[in-house]
Amino acid sequence: MSKLVGIIGFLIVCAGVDLLWQSRREIRFWLGAYLNVLRSALRQQGTPFRSFPASIAPEKRHGAVRFLLGLSFAFLLGPLLIAASLTLMLYKF
């Protein structure tokens, strides 16, 4: 039972990494947008700034759910199941 939970946890981590890989363009876009906002805020503290690049239309961005699921699978649910598997294996001894 505990080995099965560990295998399922590993598969969930792999699914999360795959979802993050699929949304790598979204990650790059949002990091670039955040850095542009941060740069403009630091350079011109009193003037308003643009939050998104004008060349990319915001309606083409549909990867937020995929990104959040990938993060939660890869860094929360999968490692939690692996830790539960290790705890169950060590609890038997």
C-alpha cells in the first residue's frame, strides 16, 4: 500500500512537471510582464506605467489554470504523497 502511494505521488509530480513544461511560454510572458512593471516602477516612481507589453494581446493567454495545476501537482500534492508513503513505510518498522 505504501509503495503504491509513493508511485502515485511520483506520477503526479511527473504530470505537474509536464504541465509546467507545456505552459513555459506563459511563465516567460508573465515573468517578462512582471519585470517590465517592476522596472518602470523603479525608474519613474511618480508616473503611471504600462503593465503589459502592447505587442501581445492579453486574450491569447489561457494557461493560468494549467500553470497553477502544474505548480500544485509538482510542488504540493506529489511530494505530499511521497512523504506519506515514506512515513507509512517507516511506520511499519
